[in-house]
Amino acid sequence: MPKTFYLLCALFYSSFLFSQNTFIIKGKVVDPNTKLPIESATVYLTSVKDSSVVDYTITNKMGNFSIKVKKSDKALNLKVSFISYQDFVENVTGLTADKDFGTIELKDATNQLNEVVVKSEIPPIRIKKDTLEFNASSFKVGADANVEALLKQLPGVEITPEGKITVNGKEVNNILVNGKPFFGKDGKIATQNLPAEIIEKVQVVDTKTKSEEISGDASGSENKTINLTIQEDKNKGFFGKIMGGLGSDKRYESSMLVNYFKGERKISALASSNNINSIGFSMDEIFDNMGGGRNSSVYWNDDGSFGINNMSFGGNRGITRSNMIGINYQDKWFKKVDQSGSYYFTNAESENVNRTDRINFLPTGNTLTKSNSITKNGSDGHNISLDFEISLDSTATIYLNPRFQTSKGYGKSSRNQITTDESLAELNSSTNDDYNENDNSNFGLDASFSKQFKKKKRGLSVNLEAEFQKRDEYVNTKSATLFADTTPDDIRNQNRFENNKNDFMKVEVRYGEPLTDSLRLSLTSELTLRKIGNDLNTFDFNTGTNSYDDFNDLQSNEVNSKTTTYFPSTGLILDKSKTNGRINFGPEFINFDANSNYLGIKTNRNKTYVFPRVKGYISHRMGKSKSIYSYYDFGVQMPQANQVLPVENLSNPLSTFIGNDDLKPTLRHNLYFSFNDYDYQSRSGYYIYSGINLSKDAVVSSTVYDDNFKSTTTYQNVDVTHNSYLGVNWNKSYKKEKRTLRFGAGVSFNYDYNKGLTNAVLFESKGLNINPRFNLTWSIDEMITVAPSYRYTFSKTDFKNYVIDKADNFIHNAKLEITSYMPKHFVLGSDFGYTYNSNIADGYKKDFYLWNVSLGYNFFKDQLLAKVKVYDLLNQNLNSTRTITPTAIVDAENTVLRRYVMFSLTYKLEKFAGKKKNDNMMFMD
């Protein structure tokens, strides 16, 4: 990549020359009465000509500020802004030398309620007690950019390749638009579809439960919530995008999002269809829905399906065709009811061809399993979610969040498999042809009632969580499992009907009584009920009647469990200006009732336990930029019913499972700690986190294999297992007029200590995982952005009393993203990635390049955008993976997308306040 290297050198050299022609302006900001320094006041330079922000900073603890600016003859204004003070403004003309403003005294805002706020006067950033607020217009992005592109420009905000958003190292788990969910609190549709140009402010606050939010209590979570506020003149109008594309190899994509906003009422509709493994709602300005590029914020499930807002698409690895339609509605009724809701219909179908080689570790010698399969899956789903917040009066509020999901699916698979010993002598072989249909339903409800009494900080809250899941599945299987020795072969032609239920309900009542101004007594009662049921009925094919009416009692059973937990606790709540926390402790009463019906024998296991329970957190802010957070939870995890009941599960001819009545509950300790420091004056910060999850009497599998590699698995307790982790992240940014340079680096460590049993032999595994990473972004506003990144993954596992001693592997992952907005009306994107995986076995390709390119042209007053995109330009996308576990090494090949060309056309419509936007939307002057 020599051209890329030379380009980066040229960019750094130009930045170096730029730094040689700068001057420093500095000063100190104080209160006019006390003469004390004001920390976190926003100091910024704006152009007198157009009020655009040139640069900004934040005062430190001593009230000092310093800004490096380029030599300029233009007229500038230095402005200082802080809540509850009047803005300070001073003209700076002919900046040719360093300038010291000395001590700046801010005047009290005596008429704050009546002052007129001019939009161009809003500072780029404001830091309040519990809110971090960015002025969106101060951060330049292309006019076609979405909110996600805007977030990437904000200091302290990072977005991982997987789409996880963090602010100063703390994960964002809730994204709102004007304080309400937009197609779910997941927020992906909002960040990837809403245009950045309609956003006025980006507000970052601590994530609170609805009870904490209503009562005004401090957050017990370390996560963050982002609230996007829409510009007032854009909050009344109609806007959206419609995109369609056709490509080679019969690939296609299409998506639509249209929005109607009028004050509190907001109506949005969306639709999509594609066969390129995408949900269809990225609306990325470069690659639209194309995966493998910068749009990587879709999560993948373990089964290969992908989803958003807890909805899954597809169902296996391979190529997925997906369709979706949805609508979101927000409004305020009767001045007391805030309402929002959304509905989705989803349809997906996936196909995959798989080849797998598996090395199975056994104390008596390894075995090798080879398999090939073809699968096809499909599903249709409906999803409804509603939010109601009802203000009964100024002291009492009710919140309701009902939601309902239902889906119907099917699957077809054909598989053949053979297992041999180390000398390649055959132990068993099998063929399977399966067809299944399933019906799924899920109803959930979150509800809360909060009441504040006349006495300050005295309050009562009642919270309800409920979820009722049901799955009915029909499976027709035709299989033949053949054994090399005298073990009888297993031939099956049968129908299986399985019904699963999983019901959960939790009621929590909290009462808080103030002891001092900052300390409250917390009395809490928490009742939890979980019921799990499984009913399996198997019918063999009867040649006499030519139907599936021969009941197979060996492969039929019924298993149920009910766990009731009552946790009355006493606690303390600390709520000070810089420190808040909560601790609850008390006895936890657990009744575990499990029963089964197998071969006509009914078995019941009913036990009652009493354990101590402790959970709590502490959070402390050390000034405006530093904070620490720690969390601890000690509790009990009960085993599952199938793990304790003597029911044989014979559904797999090669694997039998049976419970162990002697299992004990698992005692679990979870401890977490983090330290955060982000300095907005220097635009740099770091974040450290660590934790450990320790389990005593952990439940593990104990598997015994016979000479044909047929397994029988039960469950046992082992004394102690644990998982510990540590991570450090750092980022820094430089901004000088139109040039921005951002660095990011981090490293994470993960250490696992696990145990298991194979052929009655207890083994230990100690796994270490190290992940260093580095990323850089260099950009000139409205011209070019260059973003290289690198990530290294090293994994090492040491075994004790096992067939192998260790297993090591490493992965290199490098990427270079280039975006150019030159010449005018054109948008060029290039994402070039390289991956090397030492983990891949011989005979499989270990490395590959993935290069996606896109060229777009805006025309017809920038309302139309034509693009040509190429996925996997070098046609090297890798379809092989390797997975290492304590019991096996698995190498697999699956169907993946290969090179294709896509031509697309996007139509952008905007009509705000009755006027259609006709100005140039490509650049902001």
C-alpha cells in the first residue's frame, strides 16, 4: 500500500506546516462577586462575518483557557458562555501575535427569563451539573450526512465497528428524539436515518430507570442516554429519503424513511427490501445498506441471524433476503399524557451451505468429525411497542410500556456427517433431513407508579416487569445414524411437537425516607416469579397406518419449573452534589419447584433456600472531568429444571442428556470498577474499567463418550470459576479551523478460569485474551476525510489435566476509510480492509482483503443522488472461521457475499414550515 503511505505522510506534513503558523490566545474567567474561578465555561472564537465557530475550549479548574489559532486578518469575536451568567464578547481583529485577555469577569444574568437567544450565539459545548450539551451546528458534516456522522465529530464520542456508541468511555444504551423513543430505544434507526442538518442539540445524560427519572433520583447506572433535539423550524414539516438499487448477481436493495413533524406530533414510516444481508436502514451517505464498509452497526446473533431493536432477521449464516415495514407515532394527549409507539412487520429468508471440520479432544485420544449441510430458513414477524407517561398531578406519575411480538418461521436442512478416530477409522456416520415450523409469541410490560410526598425526598414507587414467552415447534426428521461396531443403528422417521413457555414477573415496592439532606433510608420489597415449561411429544412413522401415530415414550417428556424469590431489603441512598450511591441488603428467600413426567414416572424436586443478598453502587465526580463508579452484586443462580431432573433427552441420536438431582445453586459475585477522565479543554481523555465475575459451585457439563463417540452428558458442580477483565481507552482531538485530527487507542484484557469434565476426568482451562487497537481520523471540512485503524487480537488458553496443553492464535485487522467531497456534488468513498487469522487451519485461506468503493453524484438541486458501489472489489471475501473451545477446535466454511456491483438512486425530500428547501444541500457555507 505505498500510495496510501505517501498520502498519509503528505497529510501529516501539511498538518506540521500548519502548526508552525499559529498563535495562542489565553485568559482567566472568574465570578464578578467572589472572584473565584469558573470551571467549564465555554470559550470560543466566531467569525464576525457569518458567526461560524472557528475554535473553542473549556476553562479548567483555575478558570484558565488557552486556544491555538492560525494567523488571520479576519475580524473575530471571542465569546465566553456559562449557565446563569451573561455572555462575554470581545472583538479580535488582526491576529498576528499571542494575546492575553487577562481576567474576564462574567456578569450575572439578571434577566435570564426574558432574554432572546440567538441561535448563532449558542456555544459549541455546555457542561451542566448532569448534562453534556453539544450545539450541532458547530460541528460540520456533509449536508447528506446522518446523525451517526454528526456523533463521530463530537469530542469524547466514539463509535465502534460493531456500532456501539460511547461517550467518554461510557456506553450509550438509550437514544431519544425530543425526549422520546424513535422506533425503539435502541436508537439505530434514528442515528442512521435522521439527517444531521435538522438536529439542534445533542444532549448526553446518565441513563435512568423510569422510576429514577420521575422521582428525580440519581442514576444507578453507568450507561449514558443521548437525546437529540430537533431545530424549532424543522420540527414542523415533512422530510425523508427514498432509495432503490439494482446490482449484478441479482443483488438489490431499497429503503424508505419519511417523517412528518408538527410540534409534539411526529409520524414516521419506513420500508425496506434487500438481499445483501442488511436490515436496510443505514441510509449511510457512502454505502447505503452495503455491509462490510463503515456501516457495521448491525449486531449478529449466535445463530447467524441479525437484528435491531430486539428483532431478528434471517436465521442462519449465508445470504439473507429481508423485508420490513414500520411506523412510529409520537404525541402528547390532554397535556398530561406523553405517548409514543411503533409497529414493525418483518420478513426474512436465508440460505447457507456449510462445511465443518471438528477436532474433538478426549482423554483417550482425539476424534475428527466432518460434516456438510444445506439449510434454508424463513420467518414473518410483527412487533408492537407503546409508551405512555401519565402525569396525575405534580407529585404522581404513571408509566406504561406494553409490547407484543409474534412470528412464524420455518426451516429446512439436509446434513451428512462422519466421525473417525486418529487413525481415520470410522466410528459413526449419519444423515439428516429435517423440516420445522414454529410459532412464537412474546408479551411484555414495564409499568411504574411514583409518588412524591410533601416532605422533601420522601417518596414511594411501585415497579412491575412482566414477560410471557411461548414457542410451539413442529419438526419432521428423517435420519440414519450408523455405528461401526455392534451398537444398533438408529433410524428415525418421526414428528416431534414441542411446546415451550417462559413466564417472568417481578414486582418491586420502594419507600424512601430522608434521614439528612443527602442521606435517605430505603425500604424495598422485591418479589420475582419465573415459570418455565417444556412439553415434548414424539411420534414415529407407522408403516401399517401410513401415518405418524406411533407414540415414542422414550423420546417424549414433560419438564416444568417454578422459581419464587422474595427479597426484602433495607438500604441507604446517598445523594450529594458530587457523590451518589445506593446499597441494599437482606435475606433472599428462594423456593425452587421442578417436576417432570417421563415414561409414566412423575418426579418432583421442591427445595427452599435462604441466602444473604447484597447489591449496591457508588459514583463520585471529582470535578467536571473526572469520575469513578463501582458496582457490586452478590446473589444466587438456580440450575435449570432439565439439569436437576432424571429425564433423558434422546432427541439427538449421538448425544443423550440427563439431569442430576444433587446439583446445588451457584453463588455469584459480580464486582465492577471504572475511572473516567475527559478534559474538554485539551480535548483528550481516558477511561479505565475492570471487573470480575466469580462463581462458586458453578454448574458445568460432564460428558462421557463411548467407543462410537456417542455421548452422555449430565451436570455437576465445581468449586470455583471466574472471569476477570481490564480495559483502557484513550482519545484526543485537535481542531484548527477546517482541519481536524483525532486519535484513539485502547487495549483490553480478558482472563477466564473454567472447569469441566470429559470421560469423568476433571480439567481446567485458563484463557487470556488481549486486544490492542488504534484509530486515527484526519479531515478537512467539506473536502476529505482519511481514517486508518488497526486492531490486534491475541488469545491463549492453557489446559491442566487435559488431552492438550495449550492453544494459541492471533488476528490482525487493518482498515483504511477515505471519503472525498471533491469536486463539488461528488462523493467518493473507499473502505479497504485486511484481515489475517492464524487460527484458520491448513487448507483454509488465512487472510483476505475486503475493498468496497462508492461514487455518488448529487444533481437536480441536490435532491437526487446517483451512486455506483462495488462490494468486495478484489473478490476475496473469506468464508472460513475457526472456533477453539476447551473440548474442540471447529473449522467451518459458510456461504458469504461475493463481489457485486450496485447502481442506486436516492431521492431526498424536505419541506419545512410550508416551504420546500431548494438551496444547495451539499455544502454549508
